[in-house]
Amino acid sequence: MKIAIAVNVNKELVPLDAAEYIYVYNEADGSVVQNDNLGFGNKEATMANILRLGVDAIAVKAGTLCPGSYAMSQGSIRYSVVNGNTVEDVIGKKELGKDLREQLDAEMYAEYGE
């Protein structure tokens, strides 16, 4: 399984519009590939970039997605809910793929205060 991780330059998981890179972790061989985020600055454009990468899932925390990016990804990929804050956290603690979901509760992709 290939899982996308949207991160900033410090390799911290961030909302999709703040992700400068999309890391793709391959569970089969343990490899990690860094991809520039061509959709930087826009959550929906970032999700489109992730979908083009052909991943099976995306690592998510509350606030990673927005309603639009969630809607456009539903049915195309699954969601790996994680607690870690960095690429190293979620891979090192073997969080990826443990809590794998087809759907998310609304609070995972809701936008507050905007």
C-alpha cells in the first residue's frame, strides 16, 4: 500500500494548502519518496496532486482536509488517521495504515473560524 503524507519543509504534517511536499510511503518495501506539491497554497489542488500520484491512502489528522478536498477524494483513496506530527513520527511509530478508514467523521475535515 502507498500512503501520501502532506508536509511542510520541516516534514511536519500540515493542512493540505500549507503542504510544500507530498511524501509517498510504500509499505511493501519501506521506501519514502518526496514529491513537490504542485498544488501548494490550495487544498483542492493539493488533493488533485495526491490523487495523480496514484496512492491508496492519505495520512490525516483533524484539520488536514477541508470539505472540498474530502469530497473530491471520497471513493478514490482511504484515510489513514494518525497522531504523529512529522513524517518520522508516523512512519517510525508504524501509525500508517493502522486506523484506515473509507470515510471520516465531519470534525476531521471541518473548517472552523474561516
